[in-house]
Amino acid sequence: MSSSFLTTIGPLIIFFVIFYFLLIRPQQKRQKKTREMQTSLQKGDKIVTIGGIHGTVDAIDDEKVTIKCHNTTKITFDRAAVRDIYQKKQTHEPKEQKAANEKEEKAKEE
């Protein structure tokens, strides 16, 4: 009885495990990375929205981001509408501090 049960349910369990590692887990990692990116937004970052609008962050609220698109055009979006940061705001930090921060980021990624 137990061997027939295992042969019936075994392939289903294997299928679920493969499905989890190939689809679910990578999607969760992408969502976490996107959430972290959206929470780390700063004024002056150059971003792209999910609608394809390029601009610079002008103001940040808890839920909303105001983007300066051209010289004077400002548009307000939800934070979740930000797809990518393509240029972080230039900060002037000492070379030693910058190197230490890069090492910490690499360690976190691994």
C-alpha cells in the first residue's frame, strides 16, 4: 500500500519542488530586490517608471514620488511605479568609505 501511494504522489512532489526552484523562488528574489530599490530612493536619483517615463526624483513621500521629467514638468507617482534607478545621486564620500560600502554591498549580495 505505501509503495503504490509513494509512486502515485512521488512525481507530484518532485514536480512541485522543481516548480518552486525554477519559478517561485526567483520571482520572490526579484520582488525583494525591487522593494529594496523602491525604499532606497533619494532625491536626485534618475529613475524609470513602469510606464517608461524617465526623470529625476524631485520629492519623496511615504507612498508617493514626484518626478521632474523635463526642465519644469513634475509628475507624481506611487513608489511602486518606479521600475529602476539608472543613476544614483552623486554623493561625495571619501574613497576609503566608498570602498568599504562597496565591500559591504558585495557581501550582502552573496
